Amino acid sequence: MFYRQMGRIPHKRHTMFKKEDGTLYREQVMGTRGFSGTQSILYHEYMPTDVVKSELKGNYLPEYEERGHLQHRHFITRNVTKQGNALSGRKYFFGNQDLLIGTANVTEEMGSFYRNGDGDEMLFIHHGSGKLETMFGTITYRPGDYLVIPIGTIFRVIPNKNEPTKMFFVESFSQITTPRRYRNEYGQLLEHSPFCERDIRGPEILQTFQQKGEFEVLTKSRGSIHTHIMGHHPFDVVGWDGFLYPWVFNIEDFEPITGRVHQPPPVHQTFEGNNFVVCSFVPRLYDYHPESIPAPYYHSNVNSDELLYYVEGNFMSRKGIQEGSITLHPSGIPHGPHPGKTEASIGKKETLELAVMIDTFHPLKVVKSAADVEDAEYMYSWAEKKQ
């Protein structure tokens, strides 16, 4: 990410920054990889360590199927009835040692504040609009937004009233960033990148809260949820600067890379974390070789599981898929277009599909409760039907 500054900060870091009454603002260095990674410095009205009560609430990690069956799978998330706020409304579908994946039907605002102390979070907004309030400031969101929230950021999601938000989310155990191959040695996105810095939005307004009292912050860390009751409002930041902060990229701003023949999935890559990548499939022109086949070829995933979340449009290589479907194609067996889809793609000029893909380089485990919304016949949907 690139350098940003909001609010009031002193001329030099680690020096006295005084309030009007002569007392000090409290400096907090917030960074990754000790002191060698991405970091920002925040200035608080009060001590960020001001906790009056701390409790362990319990484990938050989902329960997985005991033995995963090697098969292609399809889950229909529109059949999920669970709802709540952006934390309580989450339903987990998959996970491994690198990330957790799921959806959330957000019908109410978060009463408590929340931070993930295990890693970054990515919230993809499928439907709805609202606000992401954070210690770094507030970001408004709309459909198609990827909200990337750094580890340790205190935040809450406020959906607009009478407009529920549906999210597809990733809880990463590492930092989520742009693909390294699209950045130069200085961190700037290169000319051949499918997006650039002007497509990225950061916090829009920084509002400082000075209230004293008891404010609950729910913290995920080490596989558990912890309650920390702070003695002041956690959004007491008067200013900050640095390279670590929440940011937004909208899928509509992804400029697809096309070619004369079918391009492999890495051209759709948008983000990366440790042992996984996130890709965006957006409306685009098809291949323009006179004998091209626009539909993807059958392939065995190369040491990765492939997961697709279908946002909208008619996904050209699939049938029986609907908005909000999630498909999992695990490594070890081939997958590809459904019968008839290869032939039907020949001569087509464009696709209007919109989908988010995640490739993981460790096998994904399926959460037990996901079976409630699974299409159990998906594995057999490639079988040629006898006339």
C-alpha cells in the first residue's frame, strides 16, 4: 500500500505531542512482522491499553468434516437462514491453516467493536451498502467492494437501514496484499497491472470520540474470542500516518487481461495472502483467435484447491449454478466445463459473468454445517446423459 496521513500528527515520530492542556497524546506503533513490515503510527486521546475487564469467551474455529471426500462440491448460500451483525451473522464453509471462508447475512449493526488479532480480513460486498467504521476512520461501502482490514484493526460494520448486506468473507491468518508481480521494487503498481492506486480507496473521514465509559471490544486471537472492556471509546484517534490501514477496491475497477487464446486463471488475480490468492472474474471480451475456444480447458488443479463464489451473470462453463453459489474443485482430480458448454462457447464474443475465485495451496476442509445447503448431486453433473 501507499503512504497516507489523516488528522493531526506531530512533526517527528516518537516525540512529544501535547494536547491543549499540556498532557500527552498516546502514540501507538501498529505494524506487521515485528518492526520490519508494513506499519502506521496512531495518536490516541487515551492509552490504547486502558482495559478494565478481560474475559475468554471461547473457541471460534469451526468444526470440519472428519474425513473429506475427494469430489467437486456445490453450496447454495442463498439458502442460508442465519443472520445477525457482521460477526454473529457469519457462516463458515471452508478453512485450513491459512484462512477461513464463509458468507454473512448482515441485518443489524454491530453493538460491540471487533478486531481480528490472527490476521487480515477481506469482506466482499455482494449486496447492500453501509459504513465500515474503524480506528483509522470511516469507509462507505457498496456492492462489489472488497474491504481489506488489517490485523488488529478495531472496527464495526453498520449496514444501511432496511438494506441487508450480504458478504462473502475471508479471515486470513496472514497479510492480504496486491500481487507482487504487479508491483515494482518501490511498491508502486506497474503499467500492466489490471488496476492502479487511483482505484483504491482508504478511510474517508476521521472522527475522534473522547467518551469515557465501558466499551466492549471482541478480539479473535489464537483460535478463541476474547472480550476486552475498554475504559474509553476505542475510536479516540486524533491522527495517524503510515502504510497500514483499511482500504477498498471495487471489482468493477478490475480491468481484465485478455488474449487470442484462453488465458489461465492467474491473469484474474487481484490479491494474495500466505498460501492463497484471490481472483476476480469480470465482464470481458472473449479470445480473438479465429479458432479459439473461449470456454476453459479441462484441467487438474496444480497443487491447489479452486473455490468460486458466483456473484451475478451467466457463468459460461457451468450449468445449475445460481447467484450466491459456491463451488469447490479440489486438487487431485480434473474439472472443467459442463457437457455442451465448450461447444456453446465457440463464436461468442463476450461474457458478463461476475465471480470471486480463491485458490488455496493447502487443501481446504469443509465445515460440517455446510452440508445444510449443499447440492449433493453436483459431482455427477458432468455425466453424459443417455438419449
